[in-house]
Amino acid sequence: MPPFFWRKGTIMLTEGLVRLFVRDWRNTASHKVRLAYGTLAGVTGVCCNVLLCAVKLSVGILSGSIAIMADAVNNLSDAGSSVVTLLGFKMAAKPADDEHPFGHGRLEYVAGLAVAIVILAVGLNFLKESCVRIFSPRELELGNGILWFFALTIPVKLWMFFFNRSLGKRLDSPVLLATAFDSLSDILTSLVVLISLVVMRTTGWRIDGYAGFIVALFVIVGGIRVVRDTVNPLLGECPDQELVNGVEQTILENTDICGVHDLIMHNYGPGRYFASAHAEVHSDCDPVKIHDSLEATEVLVSRRYPVQLTLHCDPFNQDDPEYKFWRLKTVAAAEAMNAEFKVYDFRMTMLRNRHVFFNLLVPRNCPVSHQELTAEIQRRLREFDPNVTVAIKVENAYV
């Protein structure tokens, strides 16, 4: 079948299944729709992988090939992974409760990690079995029927790759994307096995153990990648910079807000972010008006992005000439040390001497100590007032 028609056929089959089994399939932000997608992916994965396992196991037993049997058990582990995926989506769709007020969305990442552990366990087991077969090779029965029967399992896995990748992109689901990658690695391993079978059939070389070894390595490498992709969100990785920039730009569209800092975003599953930020506003503004204005921005952000935002009001007197002078000099002193340094929450008091205090955002790998930062900025500011004192709270960005 030409590639164009194959590609068209996979898209049509995927779209047909989605529209048949997922109501309101375009509304991927809905928990019910995500559950329907996850159920479809899980059931499809179980059915296809059990069928492939049965076919390959039969071929492996008839031929005596360790590589084919390794590939068969790999499909059986994929069926188990599909069950984990299905359970993961069902549990992630549970609403928030008293013990989990932010919902259960992170269970999708836990399910993805479980998939990775299964992949690694299967890979390590067949790595061991393949090493045994290398040192103790066996004669295999490789008729034409066996080769063709095995070859016909590859297009099934190719469709499963496109199917899971399509659903994973729609839902931004690491579980389904991990499952899609697993399908792709299965295609590569099946091709390795098929090539080894053809070589053994035509040359008589006993390379079954070597083929099984390569299959096992593919499986292990794939498992490691899936572990990385699912553990990072659980540990609290930095959010996508495009999302961060979009949220900040939306906040600054509010004409009452002069600046934004201390943006913190927590991920509680795909498409579920809770965030907080400090919004700088003029100190002379009516507090009720500012409250309503910030609340309107929170609603606007939630409509544009999958982010539940809470804004903290940071008032400052931007029209005071002395305040403006010292703020500008402080910003200049910080940026002269490092262009990435950011000054915010700037305050100034006049007791016996002028006292300046503020927060300073620095890169996490900044080699300069807190004491050195304070001393250097104070030295620069004392060029304008020899009695000024400086207090700095040094912080790192979370986005």
C-alpha cells in the first residue's frame, strides 16, 4: 500500500473511533472527555496488544525463536501498560476532595511512570535470556508462513503509534505520548527480529540471541526515556516558557498593573495549573477598584490559558520623585553587576538615614554570595548618598 493511502487510512480509522466512542470529542479540556479518550486508548491498546502477543507467541513457539518470544512478551507488557493507562485516566478524572483539593490530575504522570517500570522490567529480563541464547544457540524452524505471519504484525503497531500520538497531542497527555513512543520502539524491535529471521533463513547463521539482545536494548532505552518524561512533571519541572510569557503579557494588559513579578506556577496534571503572582499597582488607587481589576485579570487568564491565577497587590508610589530616583539607581546598580538581575518590591524609609530594601531576583547558578551582592550594590548607591544602607532579599525564579 502506498504511503499516502496508508497515512490517510490511519487518520480515517483514528477519527472514526474517536467520533464513535467520544462524545463532544473537541472539548479536550473537559474531564469527562479526557476520560473517554483515555478509555478508548486503553481498551484499544489492550485488544491490539493481546492479539499481537498471541500471534507472536504462537510463531515463537513454533519456530523456537527467543527474539520472537521476547517481542511477544513485550506486547503482553504493552497490554498491561494499557490497563495501567486506563486506570490512570479513570483515577485522574476523579474530582477534587478534602484530601486532594487540587484534583487527581497528577495520577496521569504516575500511570506513565508505571508504564515505564513495566517496559524496563521486560527489557532487563530478555536481555538476560538473550545472553543465554548467544552462548547456547539453537536450531530454528523458519518457514515462509512463519515469516509472513510475523511480518503482518508490524502494520498493526504502526497504526497504534499514529493512534496514540494523535490522542496524546490532543490531550497533552504524557501517558499517551509515552505509549505512542513505546509503539514506535516496538516497530523497530520487530523489524530487527524480522531481519534476523530472514538472515538466519538465508545463511543459516544462528543470530537469534543477538537479535533478542538488540530488542532488549531498544526496550530498555525506551523505558528510560519514558521515566524521564514522567518523573520530571512529578518533581516539579519549570513550566513551558511560552505559557509563562502569555500569562505575564495578559496580566500586563491591565492598565492598572505597572509590573508583575514572583510568578509561581504549579502543575497538577496536563492542562491544570495553579499560579500566583505579585502585581505592582499605584499606591493612590482605590483598594476596592484595584481588587475588582485584579480579579478581572484572573478571570481573563483562566479563559485564555489552563491556569487558575491568584494575584497579590503590590502598591508603590511611582510619582514620588525621590522614590523614582532611588529605584532607578538601584535597578541600574543591580543590572550593572548582571543583566539578569531583577529588582522588585522596592521600598525606602527615612529614619536617621536613608534605608533602601528590596527583593533581588538572581539566576540559580549565581556565584556571588548574598553578602557580596548587598555590599556591592550599597557601594554603588553610596556614590549618591554616603549614608544610605541597603537590605536585600535574594530569590530565584520559579518559571
